[in-house]
Amino acid sequence: MSRQNWLIVHKIPFRVLPSENVQTSIKEWLRYVLEPYVKKVSALKWDMVGAYAIVTTLLACATTAYAQESSTKPLSSQYAEIYKHSQIWNNQASLDTAPILFSIGDVKYKVPRNYIVWMDHWNGGPQTLVRFKVTYPKFEPLDEKNAPCLTLAPVYRPPGCVPLEFIVANGGQSAGGGGWAVSDEVAFNNFRDLFHSQTPLPGPYGFELYETGPENALIATYRKHTPEHLLIMQCLFHDSDRRATATCDNHSRLADHNELEFLLYFDQLQSAEEIDQGFRSLVASFTVTEK
């Protein structure tokens, strides 16, 4: 809430808006707020000296706090910088670019904070999963320029803005002592018996299409061979207006044997291969190689 709106809500007239003389305006504001209470104290025949001593003390504290000046930066700049760095510990987007060193499974990653929106432990170290957020098609993290795209609700985002999220999760090797998560090809074959037909239908954008489930809750599995791996997108259609409500998800194995997960709208299926490759390139760039 802006300072002006705060004053409106609390019925404080604009004549007490802080002026260039901060000390004077603070005193005016506090006097305006506290004077009614002082009058009530007087009506109760309390000691006015004590009451005004309280008011004077509050004025002195406020004046001292607002009158401080740094020899290097204004207080507002100092507070902004402290706030910015403090966001490294919050489960939310942050402008801070300080790198966080962490591991998922047996793999170590070093990632600038402004790519991350959620992780188990913000001080780094072992993680179960980490969630990232970037723009598309540039795959850029949060900064002052694209903050409206990555932080606002869809209705308020600027034209052409496409925010995307993806998750890197433990592939299983260190979690329970078992083997790696299965490859994309094995994962596909594990559920292909559920398909209506083993013969694929022609799908859009170079995908093969396999269908599962009833008409009113249809699951469409789109499969496409890419240079890096077998890309599988599973889309759930809730009603007859399929394109408007369908969401498509991908769970696949990374080159380091951890898992990549992301969710797209059906109309983003045409860009799924490019998005998948962009996520994988980012993860590879974050990976710390042992020397």
C-alpha cells in the first residue's frame, strides 16, 4: 500500500504528509495521531507531565530513526539492499544473484538464487527437489526487467510474456539405495499396455499419439524422438473442449540420472521439444563437475 493510500485509509489529512523537512513532518504526524489520546488522558485527570513525556519520547525516537544518514548510502538504499539479500532464504522469487551450492542425489549444482523459487534447504546442501522459474523463449531468470512477467498474475503480465517452471528431483540412486530411475524408453514401455491401441495415431508437431482412458477423462500420450532422448508428454483432457483445459506434463531422466519435471498447456505442445532442450541445457550449465 502506498503512503498516500495508507493515509486515506487511516483518515489522516494530506497536510501531514512528510515534507522535505523529515523531522518536522514526523513530529506533525505523531502529534496529529497522539493528540486525541493525550486529551483523553487529561480528561481522566492523569498526570499531563507524564503523558507529554511519553509523547516527547516517541517523537525523539522517531526523529532519531528517520534522521540517520549513512556516509556512503541513503538509508532507503541500505534497506533495499538488505531486503534483497534477505530473500535468498524465502520460498519465493528473488532478485538476488548469489549462487547457491547444493546437491540432488549424487550430483552437485551451483545455481544463481534468482533462478530458484523453491528448495528444501535454502542454505544449500542435499536437496530432494528444487523448483526453477524462467522466461520463454530466452530462459532468463528473474531480474528487474522481466519481474512483471515472472511475478504477476496472468491477467497483469505484459504482452508476449511466457513464464515457465521446471523441477529437478532426486533420481533415486542416493535416496533409498536402489538403482537409477528408469530411462524414458523403459518408462514408456511400462505403461503402453494401457493404450487403446499399440499402433500410434498421427499426432501434431511430429509426435506419435497414444490414447488411454474414457472419453470424458482422456489421457493422450505424445511421443517424439529428439536428438537427446525420447520426449514423452502426457496430456489430460477433462471435457470435450480439450484444447482449452488440457495440461501436459513430462517426467524424464536427465543425463546425470536425476529427474526433470515440467508442466505445459496443450497449446505449448508445439514448443515442447525446444522447452525441454532449454531446461536440459540450463541444468547442464548448473552442474558442478568434479576435477
